Amino acid sequence: MLSYAGPSGYWYAFWELPGLRGAYITVAFALFLWLFIAAGWSMFAQLGVRRAVGAVLCAVGAGLAVPAWVIAAVGIERALTVWDDRGGLLPWGLERVVAVTLRLDIPDEAVWWAAIAGTVVLIVGALLAVRWDAVRRPATG
């Protein structure tokens, strides 16, 4: 849609046409989930199931935790402002985004919860990805 109608056509189709929006979100979400399945699947033979799942969880946790910690430190309103200024991704302006955020009662603490959840997933993934048999056996020389 973006290549066919440009940014304004994309936003119009995304927000004004519910059928296209539903199809787009369904396909995009399915492909997003497939990314993690394919990543883990590609590592099963080399790492084993537990370590491959751990590596994928590590990546997912880091992908959530790092930006969430940065946004939490900077502030969500400031992060949205910089994001919109740099990319022009929100055609209707920041005022509407902030208004929608306030209308939905999304608390500022949600970013902190996302940062904590990402950190927990990262730690669980790291624990699963570690090769424990190498940790338990002392090196013989």
C-alpha cells in the first residue's frame, strides 16, 4: 500500500478502511510471529531445543527491554515527540497521539512494566541458552 499510494494513502487505508486494516494487521502479526518461530527453528539442530528457545527469548527480551528502558528514562511524551519529529510517522500530529494516549488511560508506568518484563524474558532466555554441562564440569588440564 505504501509503494502504491504513498504515506498519505497508507494512513488513509489503514485508519479509514476496516477491512483492509484487519487484513493488514492479521498478515503483519502472523509474519511477525513467524520470525521468532523461524529463528528458533533454524538453531534447533545446532544448539538443541532448550538453547535455541533461550536464544530466541534472549533476543525478544533485549528487543523489548532496551527501547523500553530508554523510553522510560527519557519519558514517553518526549520519546513520542522526537519519534514524530525525526520520522514524520504520525501525520495527524503529536497532539492527537497524546490525546489518544490520555483518552485510553495508558499510564506512564506501562513503559516501566514493559522494561521490567523485557528484562525478565532476557534473563530467562539467557539462563536457557547457557550450556550448563560446560559450567558444571571443571576444566581439566
